[in-house]
Amino acid sequence: MYMAYVYILRNEAGRYYIGSTENLLQRLRHHRGGHTLTTKRLSATELALTQEYATLREARAVERRLKKLRRRDYIERIIRDGYIKLGG
């Protein structure tokens, strides 16, 4: 079955990166290998959370909504709760 993912990476300084992909393992290798400019600067290597979605379109919509929030406390609550729940 086809799946897509939203994921949150965390670096040692506690900064976060939010992304989405169809191939989570490959995407993590890109991040950790320094092939992604945004996370290369961030040095984000810890996978803090993943959540599955039926389509990449749905995952990308959730990713965009999370990035628009730009609220550290909300991202930390999502990680602590272990799932992404967006109202509306």
C-alpha cells in the first residue's frame, strides 16, 4: 500500500525541521548525508516524529500547515503527544 509521511527532525540545539516524503528512509539518508541544504545548516539528525498519510498531497498539506504555525510550543506538544492533530 502506498503511504506518505510527515516527519519532524530535531537537532542537538532543539531546533526543528518539518518535511514530507513518500520514501522516509531515503529522505532521512539525504538529510543525514548533508544533501539537503536546510538541514545541512541545521545539523538535524534525530527523527522526533513521523505520521503516515494516505497520499503525498495530504502529507504536504499538513506539512504546510505546520510550517505556517511557526510555534515551537505547538511542535513540542505534537512530539510529546506522539501525533499531529490539526483542527479545522
